[in-house]
Amino acid sequence: MTLKDLRKRMDVLQILERDAFGNFVLLRRLLMFVLGVITYPRLAIYNKTKIKGTEHLQNLPDTGVLFLSNHQTYFMDVICLYHIFFSVKWRFRNNINVPIYLLSPKAKLFYVAASETMKEGGLIPNIFSQAGAILVNRSWRAKGQDVQRTVDAEANEKIGKGLNYGWVVSFPQGTTTPYAPLRKGTAHLIKAHQPIVVPVVINGFRRAFDKKGLRLKKRQTTLSVTFKAPIQFDEAASVEEIMYVLREQIEQKIPEDKLVWLREAMNA
């Protein structure tokens, strides 16, 4: 037995283990537990979370899985997905009704977030960023304004590092605005790292919470989360083909009735 094997066997609580970015896994687990306890009532008591498709998650590999979802709030979308992932780890299916899963949350999780959102959002976002945020600089948006700046060259590498270690959650629209166009960087990321892609469709979060997802706006709201079947894109797939599939899968293609209204408004 090597020294590395011996240390791993002795470290059953993962006291010494660090994740792909050098963060202590035990500390991350503690943060996830605390955040889970704080947010659980908002997802399962004050509101009802209806979940579909967790059977697609049961046999996924521990690494190289990219979850792509539409986006409705800055933080509660991700927090809810974390609850579901923890629950699936405990073999619960399509529910987060028994929060015993918070006693041993899944640690190999990351989510992609805008640097300014996490660094300028206050105490809770700063704490939450320690639970697995992969911070990237958006090239098209800053402080609520449209901008044009250099693409974050390190973003692809950082997300790739997260995929090599575990699961990564990302929001390809990069904004909470419904039916916003998907960013092509997501397609380039998929072509570069060839992850298993799991599309996710969420709804109800915009009604239940404020834009940040930290303040409860309306109780007794049904929050829905649907996991679609995993996709393994062909290496030869073009960026446009990947974008088309993702737009359809996360249901962000503008409905025809809205297109008609938009055309009429533009021609008025």
C-alpha cells in the first residue's frame, strides 16, 4: 500500500481532501449543509417543488457531466438543483421531501457564475460562492448594462477543470431574461471537453422569489424542475447544431404567439 492510499483510507471524513480548485472538501460540505438547512423551507414548505426526470441522473458518471438550464433567479435556481443532487445521491427519486440528505451532501459539484454577481452581491453570495462557484467574467454584461469586452480566456479552462473533477451546472443564456439567446461559448465548451450534457427546464422561481432568489416574494408557488435525457454530442457537430438542440431542450425557443406579438410591435 502506498502512502497516498494509506492517507486516503485514514481520511474517511475527507478532512485533508481538496477539490479541483484547492478548496477543502469538508468545509464545502459544511457550507452546503448550512445553506441547505436555511433554504429548505423555501423549496419544500413555503413552496412546493415538483421534480421530474431524476431517473436520468441515477447512472451518470461521477465526472464529466454538464447540466444546462434556463435561468430565473441568480441563486435559488442553483440552490434547488443542489438539493436535488444531494437527494439523488441518497437514492431518493423526484423529491426533496426528506432533508436527511443534507447530512452528507454531494461535494463534487460546481456551478458557473458571473464574478461581479458573486463578489458584489453581499455576504450570502460570497458564502455561497465557496460552495462551488466557478467565477467567469461576462464579456457582454456588467452591472446590469450591455458591454463589449474581451472574452474571459480562462473560463473554458476553469469549467473544464470542474468537469474533470465532478458535475458542473451552467446557464447558457447568461441572464435571467426569458427567451434570451444562448451564448455560443457553451457550444464551444461542449466541443472542447465533450461532456455528457443534461438539459434542465425550471419554472416558477421568478414568481416565488426576487431576482436574486434570496427574498421570498410569493408563497404557495409550484416550482418545477425537469431533467431531460442526457445528450452526448458528436465531435463533428457544429456550433450552430449544438445551439439549436440546446435551445429546444431547455425550451427557450420563442413561442410563435410571442413572435407574432413582437413582429406586430416592431411594425407598429
